[in-house]
Amino acid sequence: MATMKELELESTMGGQGREQARDIPVIDLSDFENRREEITHALWQAATEVGFFQLANHGIPIAELHQAFDLSQAFFSLPESEKRKFALQKGQNVGWEFKSQVRPSTHTPDQKESFQVTLSRMQGYWPDQLVLPEFQRVMLDFEYKAWALGMQVLSCFATRIGFDKEFFTRAHDRSSPEYQSTLRLIHYLPVNEEIAKDPTLWRAGAHTDFDCLTMVFQREGQGGLQVCPGNDADANGEGPAWTSVAAHDDLITCNIGDMLMRWSDDKLKSTLHRVRMPAPEDATKPRFSTVFFCQANRDQIVQGPEHKYEPITAADYLQQRIEANYGKKQGQKIAASL
């Protein structure tokens, strides 16, 4: 049976590392059905060789992305007393958190706040229409479009792995009470120049994602995202080599998550990534991103066609994945909030 060694990598990846220029593949999704075979080949090549790629001509209008970002910024501008009404609670991956995520790679809190939208658990977690007009409608619409795009991409991976093209759509069924894909609105906090210079602090410490596919929507010019493909995690003993990913409104940055790595019998590799602190001259500027995590429903059985790993439910896999990095006792506490 395969070990969790690959999944434990995150805990060893603190520190600055070094920077290295490399191309991040950009994949054109236009005329998708007629170009499915070509697009599938491009996605597979990008996912197996780099682990990160960007989507162009993906079909989500830029105007709708801007509207979602504007409402995200409006939410985070609310008084803390208002945001606390939607505080993240144990056992529910919904609501607002502030500097609560501590990565095993850094052991310091990520310098951010976020608001999680998980459809099956949102009762009582939507801001009042009088406080944030249109917030619920816009976020629900954006969540659906992000899900639909994610399923389109995953349908290409499904056929290459050896499943039918609707396999992952069924595994991420939005109508199920076990649905746990999440839309996360993120506000990376402005800081003073001294904090920006602290080498122990990160807007988001180095990590891989636990899901199948992550899609990151960025605001033009608000950079900071860096990636480290697996082959460069410790190339020649020189430490990890990180590449900055430019932020553009019209490109969606994607990465493979640990769950899809397992489902593909390790043919697809999850990739380390992080968000660096701003340069001192940009320290007072915030950064906003919106992320959609395609995470299989809790009751789905995760096993690749080659049976490299034993079958496991998505819920139990997440528990196992967390414990690989945090230890059993701490992992149980963290998993309780997913």
C-alpha cells in the first residue's frame, strides 16, 4: 500500500526558498466541445508536468467577476461586529474567519481573512439584503458558474484517468446534502512595512490543497501567488524553487489537489503554492482573490482505476490528509471545522 509521504511534504516547505522563472501553461477553452480532445491533451500535459495552469476564454464574464469582487470587498469592509455574526463554526466550512489558518510549513497565522460559501450549510450565514444588497444572489450565481466550469475541466481528466466524462460531475453533486465544494472569498490584509519584512509571516504559507481541483480568480495587478512544481521542491539540494504567477482578470489559475492525485493513482500531482507578503512599498495595499474548491461529496468513494490505494470516502480521506500534516490529535480538531 502506498504511503502518505507525498502528502507530508507541506510540513517541510517553510522558508523563503529561491525564485525561478518558468512558463505557466495557458489553456484556451473556446469552442470546448469541438476541441475537447485537444483541450484534454493540453490539460493533461499541464497537470502532469507542472501541476498549475491558467484557463483562458473560460466563459465566465469579466463583468460578473468584477461584481463578485466588489461585493467581496464590501463584505470585508463591514465592521468586525457585523462579520462576527457569520463566524466560522466547528463542523461547518461556512462563514467568516480572521487569521485562523496556521500552516505546518510556517507555524504562523496566514495574514488574511476569508468568507466560505458551502451550499449545503449556508442557512443563517447570508448577510442581510439591507446590509449587503445582492450579495447572496451574486455569490450563488458565481458559485454555480465556477462549479460548472470545474466540472467541465474535470470531465477531461476523468476520461484520461479511465472514467466516463460525467464521473466527477456525479461526485460533486450540488443537490446532495453531502456536497462540500466551497467558494472562498479572501482578503489578504494590508500590513505595515516592518511586518512585511518579517520572514516568518506569509499571506498564505506553502501548502497543497486537499481537494480535486482549485480555481483561483485574481484581480488585475494584485500579485503574490507563487508555485513550486514537485520536481523543483528540492532540486539538487538547493531548496524549493518558486515561480510567481501574474494576476490577470481574464485568466483563472488552477491547480491539482491531493484528492485528484489519489483518484488518478498519482498520475496527476498536487502542487505546492503560497502567497508571499507584499514588497515593503506595497505593504499598505490589500489583495483580494476568490477561490473555488472542487471537493468531492463527503460520501463519495475515492479510488483510482488501478487500485493503487484502498477505497476511502472523501470525508475519511480529508481526515487522513489533515492528520498527515498536523498529527492525529490536532488533525481531528481541524477536520471538525471542515
